[in-house]
Amino acid sequence: MKPVFLDRDGVISIFTPNDYLKTWSEFQFLPDAISGLQKLSGAGFNIVIVSNQAGVSKGIFSEHDLNDITEKMLAKLKKHSINILKVYYCIHKTEDNCNCRKPKTGMIEKFISEYGDFERSESFFVGDSDIDIELGSKAGMKTILVLSGKTKSAEETESWNYRPDFIVKNLKEAADIIINHSKGENHGKENQGSGLE
Ligand SMILES: [Mg+2]
Ligand SMILES: [Zn+2]
């Protein structure tokens, strides 16, 4: 099992400030997202999507709409030879105080209960916001921030409690880092350089 965990909005699909992707007609893949996913898929990674979708519990869209988006997204990706192992959503809002809303680690724990534990320190979480980086860090993974969504610049991360290990433009660049890292794994000594400072 070689999982890689990805946020959805702002990483795979467009980030819509102050709004949600409520229906498939509003859903758009980010440029370079499909090629990034193809690289990861082609390199044998098990792609897992981990996404907060509080719009459901807020009544902005239904769970049915969310599932419709997911089915169509997965079908589209399949046409590009991309298999997604699993999609996890937290549909709760903060006040619900669930254990799955990012930055809480419930969705990763769910994954572990379903697929077993994995080499967390060698695995990556890719996201576009501080909560993704916090979750990935808390779960013991390496983190990559993509600047294709909510976060627009590396400077924004300076005040974050959890800082990303890597900052890149998009999922395609994140895929390159992940694949290069996995190739280097067998060489023993790990290069911890983040390239951030
Ligand atoms: Mg996001
Ligand atoms: Zn939840």
C-alpha cells in the first residue's frame, strides 16, 4: 500500500472563495490536476481524497449532489486511466464537533481502519490550506502545499502553526516531488531539505 492523500477543492478541482462546488456543472478540474494524478497513478500510488464538505450539513447542497459530483469526477478520471482508491468526506460543520473535520485526523484514522496502517513518515498529504498541512503533520506525514487554491503565496504560511514541508504551484509539481522521494527511499539517507527557507 502506497497511499497519497489529496485534498479535493483547490488541489484537484477549482477553489471557489466564499462558495462551494455544489453541483457537477460547477465542478472544474484545475489545469495540471489530471496530469498530476496520472503521474501518481502511473507510479503506482493509491490515491485517496480527503475533503471537508460542510455545505451538506449547512443545507447548501445535498449528500446526493455530493455523491453525484464524486461519481462523475471518478468516471472522468477513469477515462484518463486514473484510479482513485477512496474518497473520504467530512460533511459536518465545525459546531457538530465531529472527529473527521480537517484539521482533525478522523478521515485518516478511518482509512487506517479500512486499509491498515502505512509508512506515514514516507507518505504525503497534499492540500491548499492550513488545515490540510495541520492534518498531514498531525498524522505524521510529509506535507505539500499547492498554491492553486486557497493559499496564494508562500508568505501566507509564515504565521501558520504547522508549516508545509514543500510549497509548489500545483498538483503536477507535487506529484514530481512525491515520485522523486519514493525513488530516493531505497538509498537510505533521507534528504529533509524543504526548499522553503
Ligand atoms: Mg482545499
Ligand atoms: Zn466530520
